[in-house]
Amino acid sequence: MNQPDFQAMSQKELQRYVLSHREDQTAFYAYVDKLNAEANWIEMPPLSSVEDMDNHPEFVSRFRNNS
């Protein structure tokens, strides 16, 4: 079986592929590499409760926009 071209896939396409082919370690590592290359995450400290989310509106906004 031929491997798909993970480099040509978008982040969302690769995410869907990894979720539907959970045993494919090559795809998983390609996905993690793509996440690191794009570096579009927001860092924040660990939460103590769900209410702590109110202190990080930029995270909540970004999470809602990516759904």
C-alpha cells in the first residue's frame, strides 16, 4: 500500500488521517512535525478549574474558531 503524501496535506487533513489511522506512526510523527512547524498554539498555565478558562479569553476564542 502506498503512503499518502503527508507533507502535501493540510493540518486538518492530516489530523483527520491520523484519527482514522491511529496505528500509523509515520502519519502521527508527520502531524506532530507539522504542528511544531506551524507553531500556532497559545501557551497557558495549567487550569485549576473550569472557571479558570475565564482568565484566558484568547484561548477560548481561538478554540471556538477552530471547531
